[in-house]
Amino acid sequence: MDHSMHNMHDMAAAAGGFDYALAFVAGVLGSGHCLGMCGALVSGYFMQAGKTRSYLPYFAYQLSRIFVYSLVGLTAASLGFVLVSSGMFGKIQGILQMTIGGVVIILAFGILGWIPFQGSFRLIPMNVLRKGYASASQKGPVLGAMIAGVLNGMMPCPLTFAMAVKATTASTIIDGGLLMLAFGAGTLPTMLLVSVAFGKLGANVRGMMLKAAAFIMILMGLNTFYNGLNFYVAETFKHRTFLHALKEYIDFMIMELSKLG
């Protein structure tokens, strides 16, 4: 168990840890999609709840939503931590990392429309959400906003789902929560704007932002895949496979690209 956990920390250290800046940028770019998907729901809630002289309910709503994202990150990282520390995966931790990286990339491809995978992941149905929103609006401005924010956080799109999958590879449980926190913080400016001003971006702009966020997710997926490839090769150096050749080719390409820079 100790060997497995040290390997995880060594791999994270070699990669420079999680790139929270990338997660934040993905959140900023993905917030255009959030606006299209959740904007009407958010603005509708505050119109139904009535006008308020305080901005506190608006912040309570958005912070509750981001808090749910952080909990999802902690849960995802906990799952990855338990699976690895239990020794269930042993030397195939690298394969697990590569698989997770591949899943993130596939989800991003679906967002881009490059594969027939366009569904959205919702933990609770829309009709339940609407009933929950209606009930929350009667609980008072701050408490109601917090409940509505939690409900909003429980209907992630493929982008947030991909980020949660990425969080399962965190070297610590806290890292997983922080990754999702950084992503949620990136969505805050746009979502706070729509909750206060009911503003809307054009569909074309939202689409461009979402595609840019998907490319960020592809980058993060590739990074996760490469980290897993490094781990796999280090653990199986005595038994050469096509993955060893793949790593050598990738390392060669990275070296050549670095020369161009």
C-alpha cells in the first residue's frame, strides 16, 4: 500500500501537480455553456423569488453551487484513493490513469461533436429540479438561494463530468476537491452575472467558448494519459510492450517540439 501511494505522489510531483490554472480556464470558457444550459433556470429562480436589495442571495446561490462541485471532486478523489490504497489495481495504476485520460478526451470529443456522444449528465431529473426550485424560493432569500444553488450543482454537464473524472487521479483527496473548486471558480463570474443581471450571451459565442473549454479538457486528458504511461513504463520496464515504444515516440516528439520553441 505504501509503495502504491508513494508512486502516486512521485507521479504527481513529476507532473508538477494538478494544473489548477487550466481547470480555472476551463471553467471560464465552459461558463458560456453553463449560461445556455442553466441561465434560464437561474434567472427564473431569482425572478420568481422576487427582487432583493441585498446581493447576499446571489452569492449564496453561486457559492453553494461551487461547494457541490468541490464535494464531487473530493468524492471522486476519495474513490481513486481507496481503489489504489487497497492494492486493487497494483501495477496497473498506469493503465487506470491512461483509461481516465482517454475517458476525459472522449467526453471532450463529444462536446466538440466529433463523435456521436452529445448527452448531458444529470444526477437529478429536470422536473425534480423545477419542483425543488419552486420549493426553495419559499425558504427565504438566503436559505432558498443556497438550496437552489445545491440543486444547480447536482446537474453537471459533460464538461463538469469530465473534470470530475479527472479528479479521480488526484494524488490526495484535497487535490481532487481543489481541482473542482478551481473549475467552479472559473464559472463564477459569468453565472454570477446572469443571476444578478439576467444577461445572456449569443448562442454562437457560447458555442465557441464551450469548444475552447473542450480543447482545454483534451489537453488535461492527454496529460493524464501521459502521466499514466510514464508510471506504467516505470513499473514494467522489464517487459517491453507497444506502450514503451509509444512513450519513446511521444518523448521524441516533445523534445522536437521543445526545440521549435
